[in-house]
Amino acid sequence: MGFRSLQACVDALQNDRQATGPLARRQLVVVDHPVDPQLEIAEIQRRLFRAGGPAMLFSKPRGSDFPVLVNLYGTRQRVERIFADTLDRVRRLVELKLDPTAALRKPGRYWRSPIDALAMLPKRVRSGPVLTRSIPLSRLPQVVSWPGDGGPFITLPAVYSEHPDTPGTKHSNLGMYRVQLAGNAYEHDREAGLHYQLHRGIGVHHAAALARGAPLKVAIFVGGSPAMAVSAVMPLPEGLSELTFAGALAGHRIPMIPRRGGPAIYADADFVIEGTVNPGATKPEGPFGDHLGYYARRHEFPLLRVDHVWHREGAIWPVTVVGRPPQEDTLFGWLVHELTGPVIPTVLPGVSSIHAVDASGVHPLLLAVGSERYLPWKRSDRPAELLTQASAILGQGQLSLAKYLFIVDGNEAPGLDAHDVEPFLAHLLARVDWTRDCHFHTETTIDTLDYSGSGFNAGSKLVVAARGPARRELTTDLPPGVSLPDGFANPRVCLPGVVAVEGPRIEPRPQLDAPSDAAIWESARTSPWSADVERLCHAIGPEHPLRRFPLIVVVDDAGFAAASLANWLWLTFTRSNPAANVHGVEAFTQQKHWGCRGPLVIDARLKPHHAPPVEEDPAITAAVDALCVRGGPLEGLGL
């Protein structure tokens, strides 16, 4: 029932019945050919994910004593295979949390739920396999994902801490925060970088330790049951331990070894790093190619003083790669939705679905289906309760990092789901009234990794709440020879009702080091390029062909934006800050409310304060191509 170790999972996938078919249909492939952890492994991982390929175990990575595993969570089929024994049981536990009386009505369905609930509780043990060997930090596999990365990072860590005021597993936190193993000014074998963002549970523990003037003890788990990594990214309510959830998903109680003077450690992990974050101790961390598809620049973050590094016999080092979505972490988002989707209406009354759009980088764009339930006797198409629901959504943990929230009334389209992006956008754009439906939040927080704002962690939000009957047909026709102001060209239809236009190019500043705040954000606050977009807005008169499109996006490459929905989502929402970059034709401000009578115009050009996009190294691409040719170690995988 479930997998207690990563090796048990690898063995099961390697022996899967599909392994008798073509190589590309196998769930796991072992590669004995030496492959370089410096960029090569990461490029292979990205190709495996795009191809829907198998997990891959590199048994002899260059310069490493430990095998490296990639793409473990790379397909829905494989995730369902890994958690085949427990997914349905976890769903039933969620159902009972929603409605405890369901057990009385359907005892046959829920007869074993009390047993499963017991399996959720972590178990105290005296020792475990992970304490078998002790090694220096530099002996861990030094996997580097992108050419501009500041060093090797752990990309599937489960970082564990306990509340300094109430130590123990009951008030613990397990989160996936990136860990830089080397590079920058880190002392060899003694220091590592610990990067966590706003609204992360470890921040509560760190703040409590700082208030006491005490260090924060941290344990970093790598490997073990695949349930641990999933639990580390699961958005659980405060008071529910990630270890508890991991037990339910793993199908067994998570064994934890108490440690004197520090947090407990996971007995079945493949590796554990025990360390200390001393008060005020920081060093530059990064750069790092992150999930938005850009480099997170080098910034000061907490410094982890490494006390011990442990590993079990036969330890395996699991790796994922983040970058421009979709990547393997997309499957984490899918699994989170599968397990927690039914909880949404209980946490957010009136909201039936929420989608943090992966192709936009997750946090930049939220889609939500709400409902207008009050004042049923009063006919109105003005959003009312939708705005209350939008405020509630933006008050929920990581959802508060969103920049754009689009919300519609599900009563007007039964069955509409926020995860169906194109139908959702068509429904919204057919109904939206730009004179009343834009609601800005300025001078607020956004994702730490998002450099489109007006400062580090600083930016704005735009809620678009639309309801009522359709007020327009969404056009897809664009006549040739559309007249545009100087510097604008190549209008291309991206979606029904959406057109991209190339604007005057802004000279980028492709730096990976973070200079002073003033140097980074001066142009972001003054927005000197806004004058270009205003010229476009003034040129779109009542009879202009672009007037028929409710949404216009100004980009650097309209052909790229129109090539796919994913491209358009990525460009539009990662390269714009609503308060600075949303414009409109015939815009106005009335009683501090902004609106426009013509199309909404979003400036999604790459700007000087933006971080540079991640790009693969051509030499590494050629080297991996050579591994994929006939007779090569990766032949037949479709890479």
C-alpha cells in the first residue's frame, strides 16, 4: 500500500507491465550512459516532459556517487499509478470533511475512512534508514538547470521546520522552497541558500524565532515516499500538518525521528540536510530560472548553516526542472485540483471553481466561476456578489499573489469551469463592460519571482468581474492593411475577440544580478513607454478595425503571441503590471474608478526592469541531440 521509499517506487515503475511495449511506453527507463548534471540532465528532463515520456534514472551521472531520477511526476498516468492505492481514499476523506454525515448515508463507501484517518498521523521512531551514512554537502549531485543559474539547486526539496514556541510535528511546516547548494559567496560544504516567498508557512516559524532572538533549525528531506514532495506543495489550511496529509497520500504513517535541539527528521528519506538559520544571517541567492519562465535575479535570502548531511544506502536523488510553463510542476497543480477542488465551495461560498493558469506562470492569472445569489427579485447585470467573492479569493494564502483575477457568474453558463480556459475567456469577453468591470488594487504585493511590478514583491492587481447577457459577438476577422501609428505593426488575432499588435521595441536590460532598487525600478514606476500605448489608443477611433476587438495586447512579437494559447497567456500576464500597463481606448476616471469605452489595451512588451527569459544553451542542445540519434543511449524516446 503506497511506497515507503523512492527505490520501491522506481522498482515498481521499472517492472510496470507497459515495459514490454515500445521503449517510449515504459513508465521508467534506466540510462547507464554517463550524463552531465551541468545542464544536460535538465534539458533531457524538459524533453521527456514535452514528449509525455517515461521517468528516467541516470545510474552514472558524471561526478556523482548517486543516481539521479527525473520526470517521476511527468504524466497524469504515472502520477495515478504512483498513488493508485491512496488517491481514492484521500478523496473520500475530503468528502467526509465536507459532509461528515455522508458516512451514515453511505457506510459501504466510507467503512475504511477511520483507518485511513489513523494512517494520516505521523509516527515517532527512534532511528531510520536515512541515518546510515554521513557525507559532505558537496557530495550531493550538483544539478544545474539553466545556463544563467547561480549554481546547483535542490529542485524537489521538502523543507521541514517546527514552530519555535511549540516544537513537535503538530505545529510543523513542510514546504518546497528552493535550496542553493553552492555558488555565490557560500562557504564550501558549510552553507546553502534558502529561498522562500511571502505567505509560506516557514515564514511564520522564522518570524517566531527572530522574535525570540533564536536560530531557526531546519531539516531538508529529499526523496523517500513520492507523497512527501506532493504534500510539500499542497495548499493546506492552517492547522493541518503536511505530514498528516503525506501519511494519507502515502498510505502509511510518516516515520519521524526526534532530534535533540532541532526538528525531527524523516526516517525514510533518501537524503536529509540538517541546518540552522541564524538571526540576521543572509547572503545573495540565485539567479535561478524559475516557474514564470524568467530568471529570478540574485537577491539576499536566509543563509542556512549546514550541520549534517545524511543518506540511506542506495539513495536516489530526484530532480525536476522549472522554467517557462508547462513543466513537470504542472502535474502538481493538476493533482492539487483533483484532491482539493471539492473543498472550494466550503472555503469560498458561491465559488464553484478557481484556476491558477499554469501557462501564465500560475500566480499572474486566476480564473474563477462565482455566482450571484442575492437579490433574486432585482434584475441586474451589475456584478455584486462576484466582487465579494473576488475579495475572498484574494484573501486566500498564495492566491493573494495573483495579479489578474477574472471572475464570471456561473448561473449564466451552467457547466462552465475555470479550467476550460478558452470557453471561459470567450464567456467573459462577450459580456465584459470595461466602463464598470475593472477594479484595481494598487501598491500591493505580488509574487517575489515576478519582476513585472513596481518593486521587489510590489505591484498591483486587476479584478475583472463580468456578468449579464452577451453584449458583443467576438470577431476573428481582421482586414488586411490595418492603419496603425508609427512603430506599431503586424496585428494578429490570438483568440476570438483578442488581437496582438507589435509595438515599438523597448531596450531590455538583461541582467541577472539585482542592482539597487532605484536602478531596477525607476523606469517601472515612471513607465516612460506608456506614451507609445496611449498613441495607439488615440488612433483607434469609432470606425477603426481594431475597435471590434474587446482586448488588444501590445507585444514584441505578434506572430509568437498568436501561435498558441499558451504563448499568448505567457506573454500577456507575465509581462504586465495592471496599474502601469493596462490602458484603454477612450479611458476615463470617475470617482476614482477607472474604465474605458473602447477596447482594453495591455502593454505586454519586455521592459527594462523585467528579468530575462530562460533560454537553453545551443551547445547543450546539440550534445543532447547526439544522445538521441540511432544507436545513442536515448534512442527511441522521441526526444
